[in-house]
Amino acid sequence: MDFPEELRYTEDHEWVLVEGDVATIGISDFAQDQLGDVVFVELPEVGDTLEAGKNFGVVESVKAVSDVYAPISGEVIEVNEELPDGPEALNTSPYEDGWMIKVKLTDSTAADSLMDATTYQKFIEED
């Protein structure tokens, strides 16, 4: 399982990459592994406002339908347009091609409270 060091993680298995005042968000390698083959992805619209901890999308796999939660608050400024037609990117490349949305942060320190890679890996092992 892959846990890139530069990312922050949530207990709901989303990841965040903060670059300046923009955060890229997706689901972790662990999450996609638990879901199995992803067949459908529902994402928000550009311009939508996200609130940390609230649902922003849905990932449907052959095993389950799962909500995806915003790890941070902000405005959606970009959506991965490839995912609706190629949801399998969440399985094959969850940290690169499978990113879901980009958000303009309302608080640039919001991700600081999320788990780092080492803490997230321990969280999964204990769960």
C-alpha cells in the first residue's frame, strides 16, 4: 500500500495535497483497495463551496457506494473531468490520475490538523 509523505490524510480515507492556497483532494490507496473496482464517480461543480467534514461526492464500486467527505473547507476551482468517463483511475492511480477536485482554501493551515503519512498508516493498521 502506498502512503505518499507529502500528503495529509483523514479518518475517512481522503488525501489532501496543499500547494499555496490550493488543495488537491482524492481518496487514498487504502480506500480504493477496500472499495474494489470503481465503476462510477459523482463530483461537485466548479464554484461549489465545501465545508470540512461534509459530503462532496460519491464513489460507487462493485462492492459498495461510499460518500466522499471534504477534508478542508473552500471553493471548488477544478474538477477532474476524466473521472466520470474513467472512474477506474481511482483504482489504478489514486494519487496522480485519480485526483478528484481542487479547492481554493479558506484557511491555508486547515490541513495541518490532518494525519501525516506515518500516522495514517498506523491508523489503518490499528483499525
